[in-house]
Amino acid sequence: SLGFALGGGGRYDGLVEEFGGKPTPGLGFGLGLDRIMMALEAQQMEFPQLSKCEMYIATMGEEAQKKAFLLLNELHRCGIPADTDLCGRGLKAQMKYADKIGAKFTMVLGDNELQQGKAEMKNMKTGEKRKISISGEDFINDYVTVSTEAEDFSQDGIFF
């Protein structure tokens, strides 16, 4: 017994009518997520660790945003946690956010990158930048190559 309710609810038959609608039967409920978390912790429940963001794609412009969504889809399909801006922030704010969420790599997409079909992938720990393709399978292959090389270096203690 926890000594507190996890949720509550009841009937609200007159609620719609109070707001000018027809008499309608109703019911509702609410759950307290904080209390549910407390209950799970009291049961010594193990929580999975959230995956850190491997790649953050910063964008400049609408076309770049569209391309970023396509690239994110490819990354997610391969099981690679990745993110991009959904709030319309400026480049500086996007990069600050990428740093805040602990993204291992970042990439900036703008008109130049779209025209060239390549963008710089930056290792956020070392600052090293590498040009990679932003086209289909080449994108994933290049990403895997660069990220694997960075992982190999980190295990050897050379860069990290």
C-alpha cells in the first residue's frame, strides 16, 4: 500500500450542458505521472536508459528542413537515435540545443549543402569535421564510417 491514489475519475453527465451543449452522459479520469513513477520506484522497478542523440541535424531554410526529415528517417530506420529542430530556431540556438542534449555528432544543412549533396559532420567532442554525402545509402554508409572511426579512436584514448 502506497498511501496515495495513482488516479481518479468519475461521471460528468451535466458537464456538456453547462457549456451550452445538449445533455450528454460523460465520464473522465486523470492519472498522476509523478505518483506512478513514485509507485514504480517503490517497487524497485528498473527503468531503461534513454538513448543519447547520436546525430543532430541543424537546418537553415525550409528545403533543408525537408531534407533533414528524410535523413532522420534513414537514421531511425537503422536504429540510430537522431534529432532535428521542430521549433524554427536559429542556427546558434540549434547548436546550443545539440550540445545540451549531448549529441555526439552534428550536421548543418543549408542551400549550399543541398546543392553540393554533401555536408560537414562534426564530432562534438573533438571538433573534427568530415564531409559526408547526404544522398540515400551513401549518407548512412558515410555516417557509419565516420562514427565508427570516432568510436575506434575513443577506445584507443587518442581523441577523447
